[in-house]
Amino acid sequence: AQSVTQLDSQVPVFEEAPVELRCNYSSSVSVYLFWYVQYPNQGLQLLLKYLSGSTLVKGINGFEAEFNKSQTSFHLRKPSVHISDTAEYFCAVSRGGTGFQKLVFGTGTRLLVSP
Amino acid sequence: EAQVTQNPRYLITVTGKKLTVTCSQNMNHEYMSWYRQDPGLGLRQIYYSMNVEVTDKGDVPEGYKVSRKEKRNFPLILESPSPNQTSLYFCASWDRAVGDTQYFGPGTRLTVL
């Protein structure tokens, strides 16, 4: 069964610094991988997704993620964060290539950007 | 404007009193889903629907019912709520299995006393 581990529950960072949010997954089959962002008191918004092809995926708001099959990781990165990036970020894996139908989410990482 | 709406946004109720949380989307999406979000657990899928009259269980379906009689609506029904169903609930919709994106509603915070 697929599972997702987000190792950091909280990541504090200063504005304009780079950030990496870590995500590892376990699966014995091909997977689709996703990153979502949740701003305070809002629903989730899809940042980016990996389905196949290039292992470097670019998303909205300047975020990107790299799929590493050998390390079963899908870490999210941004070279320079803004105060407005303060939010909770969720990594998710799709079971059996079912797309959005059957997602398994990680427990989330809270990104705290300070001036 | 493309959106998913949920009602109510906040609800406090008592154990055993049946309630319905509505979800509606205006994008003519085939797929819809319900999730619950709990601290330290992330989001877990309750039910999803692939089209009208086609639904399937997610990871935590116990204590919940759904129906999909119209394409735009996907209500979540708690026939006998219990305190362990206190949670933040999200509805989502999307067009194809891995469509462009998945749209989420604003959430419904439910407290069962």
C-alpha cells in the first residue's frame, strides 16, 4: 500500500531564503505525485503534479519539485520565499495510477516565512 | 467563476442528530470527492464519485453516506454523528482522472458534542 511521509512538521525560514520541503513515498508500483498548498482558512490548491516524463516539475508561484525514483522522494523547492508563502503544504501520492481518484496525503508541513 | 461551494461552513451539533453537508460545483466535473482533515493526520478520503449514481468508498467511509443524483451536487450525510466525526471537511471536484487540476471547496468545520 502506498504511504507518504513528510518528515518536517514545521519549517521556519526567512524571507528571500531558499526552502526545501521533504516528501518520501512508498510504493511498489508506478505512482503519480502531487504537492498541494493550504493557506489559512482555505481549501487546498494544487501546486504541481508529476505523472511521467521529466523528473523536474515546475508549478505555480515559483515552486518546483524533483521526482527521484531511486530515493522514492518528491521534494518541493523554492529558490526565494515570500511572506505570502506562509501556509501548510501537503504531499500526496495516487494509488495505482488512479490520478485524483484515490489520493494518499502526507501529514503536512507548515512553512513559516518571517521577515 | 469556477468554484466548489460547501454549506454550512461551520456547524455545531449533538451526537445522533442527522445532518447533511452540501457540496456543489459549477464546472460540470465528472469526479467529486469528500475528505476529512484532522491534525497530524493530513487529509483522508471518505467517499468519491466518478459520475452520477457512481460512488465508491475511500479510506474512512464508516459513519458517512453520500449520493450523486445530479452531476453538480455531492452531499455528505452523517446519519448519526458521533464526537469522533468532529473534523474539517473538504469537498473537491475535477474533470478527468488526472485532469488539469483538482478544485477544493472552502471547508466545513463540524463539531459534534
